[in-house]
Amino acid sequence: MADNTVLLRRLVTGVARKHGLKASFMAKSFVEWPGNGMHVHVSLEDAYGNIFADPQVGEERLGHAISDLLETMEESQLLCISTFNGFRRMQPGSYAPTSITWG
């Protein structure tokens, strides 16, 4: 899926360039217009389906998954924020996710 996401980004950029336009994937490209951030959905399945749907252990598994995501969130910024402008926005009051929370 990561490869497909990068491919889609390159495709959109190329089509925009062909039409004399510029595509931006910044969460908030213009001060006067609302932003639109990218997010990722994660599904974990085994041979029986969604591993979090198991009534016996699903809730415990989900708790572990969430805590591990929160624990690695700071380091994952190196992969998810790929531009200087993205890192520049990481300050309180910038409408960027500047604290580790689950909601």
C-alpha cells in the first residue's frame, strides 16, 4: 500500500504538471484556505479475519496495538513528515499534531 500511495502521488503530480498546474500534498498549503491532511488506516487480519474482533482477546490486542503506536509516534515522524515545511509546522498553535494522544 505504501508503494501504491507513492505511485498515486507521482501520478497526480505528473498529470497536474501536464496541465500547467502544481499538485501539493502539504496538509495546509495556503493560510487562507482550510487544510487537508493525509491519514492512514491499518487493518490486521489472520486466517480467521480481523484480529481485534475476537471476543476473547481482541480488546487486549487492540490495547497493545494502540500503546505501541503511541510509543513509536515520535520516531514515525521521520517517515511521515518528509518536508522542511512539515517539520516547521510541528509547534503548538499550528493546527499540527504536536502531542501524543489517542482519540
